[in-house]
Amino acid sequence: MSAGVRAIAAMGLVCGLAVMAGCNSTTPPAASVAPVAPEPPAAGVVGSAIGRELNASEKEAAIAAQQEAVDSGARKSWRGAHGSYGFIEPGPESAASGGCRDYTHKIYVNGRPQQAKGQACKRPDGSWRVTG
């Protein structure tokens, strides 16, 4: 075998080993991070006695409106598909209570009013979490 052929054969062997070395890598695959789902709104007072007569979709509407009201600081109304309805009156944010605000949720079921008071507190990221 000539020196030129040997050099080409040696170069081919080196390239082949380099390719194979990449296949035997011991580097662990990158860890996949599962996305964090946002926390659903808390039931607050809707989860108490005043929400017992609401069906699931009415509770959803009431809880969503309650969260919107405490987030915005503005009154929010809601209406269920079966005639129940209500409104939430949030109070001002209080520095004395550690950045919390009280709210009143009034619900009408079959024309009968029910009312409960709750509280929401501001998280470090600025969002509001209904606590009661």
C-alpha cells in the first residue's frame, strides 16, 4: 500500500472514530421543565353557605366574577343560566391589613338574597388571591 493510500485510510479511520465518539456521549439530556398551570381562582364565600344552592356553572360564574372584582377593585355582576345572579362589591386595599381588601358578595337564588363577606390579599407579584 502506498503512503498516500495509507494516509487517506488513516484519515478515514480518524473521521469515523470522531463520528462514533459523538454517539457515545455521556452528556445527560437537558431536563424538561413542565409548564406551571395558573392557580384557579379560590371559591371564597361562594364555597360557603351562600353558594350551596348554585349549580356548577353558576358557581363558576360567581367565582370568576368574584376574582375579577377583587383584581380590579370595581363592582362586578354575574348571572347564571338558571336565574341565579349576584354582584361583588370590593373594598379598598388596606395597608393596615397587609395589602388585603374585604369584599361583599350578594347572591340571589330564586329571588332570595344571600350575602357573605370575604377577603382577598395581594401577592408579591401584584395579583390577588381570595383568602376567604
